[in-house]
Amino acid sequence: MTEGDGSGGGGPDGDDELTYADAGVDIDASEAATAALIGAVGSDADDDASDYAGLLDIGDRYLALATDGVGTKLLVAEALGDYSTVGIDCMAMNVNDLVAAGVRPVAFVDYLAVDEPDERFAEQVGEGLARGADLADVELVGGETAVMPEVVRGLDLAGTCAGLAAKDGVFDGRAEPGDALVGWRSSGIHSNGLTLAREAVTRDHAYADPCPFGDYETLGDALLDPTAIYTDLLDPMREHGVRGAAHMTGGGWTNLDRLGGHRYVVEDAFDPQPVFEFVQSEGGVSDEEMYRTFNMGTGFVAAVDPDAAEPLADATDGRVLGRVEKHAGDGGNVAIRGLEL
């Protein structure tokens, strides 16, 4: 992975350089559409509680809900005929959002939409969901399968996770200048940015081609590596007084913006896994586009008092990544590896 010098020069110049928008996902347009939907439906939930979960006041505590899916990672699974890990992804994308809010996940329901029923992949999806529930320590309490041949091609998988938290247990969600940033390793691409990754990898390769890096049999296997689950961080983060956390999903490192309009200086991020270098080189993707799209090796970040940062990192196999500064009004919100995001 090239380190970058702030110019976004990780890929070649010209028409060969691939962006997320070129691949079919315009993040700005997606965020605008989401804002329009939220504005139209309104909400009775606590608007100030979290950017990651809806919180409903039920008396002495909050009931929290998060919903998400696997996305176009399912197309890789379809190409390889291997759906054994996508249930873990579905679970992870939901429970990690609750953990980022300071909420303990407790129950999960799934929604599987298919164009035609198939016992083989349904069984694999179910096994993955069960494995994900075990890893996250939540209960699978039900689900729904819908057969919709005129709406769905192949399948789509999504889910909703419920969690509970004492009112003084949820994270404030906002960092403060002077805080330290503690981060934890990702397992790879997780379940965001796959539209860009797939476009890059399949320019000159097939998913079934042998993988030239790591212990993966095929390139598709590298893309299917399931999303890491971070529920085990919840208690240590509470014990060490974490103010807010960021699940590094869609938008890559710009997710730190959810912790407030500060400047986040990242000096010791985890090195990206080889899959990111392969995606970048095959797609001619710039450094800036990579860090705005992917987690780049770090799947979860928390803001905490600097005195608690090393103890938290030591207790959880984390790493002190950097610090939070007051934004001076120049440069980007996130400074990482010579880039301003």
C-alpha cells in the first residue's frame, strides 16, 4: 500500500483510475438520500443519543435497534457458490453499530429475500447467522424468507438487532480535543466498499482465480473473509471511560466525523491487509479514495481520555492510533498517512 503524500496519487492518472462513484456508488448522493428519508419519516427516538442506533426510552433504560445488510458481497458469494460466511457479516454489521453506541446487543432477526427458494444456500446462510450469533453472544429470535422473483435476482440478506442499555451506559458519542484514539484491527474488507473492490478485482481476474496473497485459496475467498465482531470491547470500553466510538464501515476513515467536528490525527494506524493493496493496484484507485471507502485495516475506533488509552489498548489487543485536536479550520477532518480527508 502506498503511503500517500496528500495528493491522492495511489493510482495511475487518467481514465484507468477507478473510484467508488465510477463503480456505481456515489457516497454523497447516498447520504443525501438517507437524510431525505430520515427527514420524511421523522422519529420519536432520542435524537441526541447515537449516530449508530435508534434509541427508545423505555423507562429506566434504552431499547436500541440497528438494521443493516450484507450488500454486494453477496455477489461474490453467489459467484463462488459459497454463502457460509455472509450470515456472520450480517450479524457483525448490526451488532457492531450497537457496540459503537455503547449498547449491548441481545437479539437478532434476519430477512432473506430470494428469487427462488434454494435449500443449499439457505442452509449455509443459516449456519453463518448461527455462528455470528455465537460470536456476538446474541439470541436469534426469528426471521423471514420472502420469495420475490420479480424484485430480487439471486438473494438479499439483511437483519435487525435489538439491544439494551442503562441510560447512563450509552456513550456520549462525542470526542473532545485532547482525547486519544484507540483502534482495533479489522479482518479485511468487511462488508463495505465491495462494489468498488469487485470492480477492481474483476478487471483482469475472476473470483475463482488463485489468490496471490495470504492463505486464501481464491481471490473471492479473500473478499469473503467475514466482518470482525467487536462485542467483546463493550465492557472494557465502559470500564475505561470511552466517550464515543466509530464503527469503520461505509465512508472508511471519514466515519471519525461522527465523533464530532474535530480534527483526528492518526499517527499509528494498523497496516492494511494485502487485499487492499491488491484492490488498489488492480483498480488504479487513489490513496484518498481507498481511505474514504475502506477501513484499511482498522475496523473500530474509540475516543478516550489519554490517561486511559494505553490501559484500554493493552486490555483488548488494541492500539493507540492518534489523537483528537480542535479543528483550526484548515485541512481535512482526518489526517492519516499524508492524506487529508
